Amino acid sequence: MKKALLVIDVQNEYFTGALPVTHPAGSCANIIAAMDAATANGIPVVVVRHSSNRPGAASFQPGTPAWDLHPEVAQRPHDLLLEKQLPGSFTGTGLEAWLREREIGTVVISGYMTQMCCDITSRQAFHRGFSVEFLSDATGTLAFANNAGSVTAEELHRTVLVTQQLMFATVMTTAAWVGSLAGKKG
């Protein structure tokens, strides 16, 4: 079954902006490793960039340095650059049609944030009949606190991975995913 790697929202907002990703350590290096492995194995790479269309939004404002792709992602080859305005990469984009035109049956999830855009995109893919591989160490998040309570980055990340593995995706490390590509093309 043909695969495509989705690189979701690896933008400066998560490094130098208002939402610095803290867990797991090394997630960006693993995203880059997944991109390089995909390219080396003929697997299409889809880079997804979030853009806020809300007036006065504090983050993901097009044209700002925080909105830009992380430099390591920006300099790597990709087959498609998608702009999205909602958490799900399938919502309001041409992603599904692009995948179907290429007879791609499996999407591989990498990027930020684990519990938001990565989780939602995985669920959307599953609901549309795609198989999903979710890279546990090439996705990441940060701690949150609000009126509902608080959660550490590690707890939040682990909870999403466990939930993904229950039904929606095969959860694996980047090293295991790269190892599974031996001899396989797209």
C-alpha cells in the first residue's frame, strides 16, 4: 500500500513563538529524519502549514516569523505544501483528493501538536478509509493549564498515543518506521 508522510505544522511558532514544544525531546530531529527517509524511499512528503484567519489571533499569523516553516523543514523537498485554517489537515484542503489521485492508502503522521492537529488529522484519515501510522517521537506537545485543569506535556502526549493505538493508527517510533521501509517504495 502506498504511503505519504504528513509533516503537520512544523512552524517557528513551536520553537521561538508562543507555543514551545517540550515533549518528547528530539521530536524535530525525528521529523527531519522521517522526511529524509521518505524522500530516500520515494514516499511523497506533504508539508502542512497552519494559518490563522481570525482577526487579532495571537499565533499563526501569515507573514510573521512564527508562521514560517521551521528552517530544516523549509529546506527539504516536499511534494505538496498545504495551507489549513482549522486543526484537521483534511478540512478545507485538497489533501484527500491529492492522496486518492496518487492511490495512496496510508498516511504517516508527524508534526505538532500531538493532541490537536496530529490527532485530528489521524482521525479524519481513519474516517476516510486511510490506514494511519503515527510517529510517537516525531510528534510533540507542551503542558497546558486552563479552567478544566492541567496536564503535563508527557501525560498529554502519552494519552493521545494510547488512544490512537486503540483504534485509529499504528503507533511507532521514527526508527521503527524507517526500518519498516527497507526495500519498500512509496
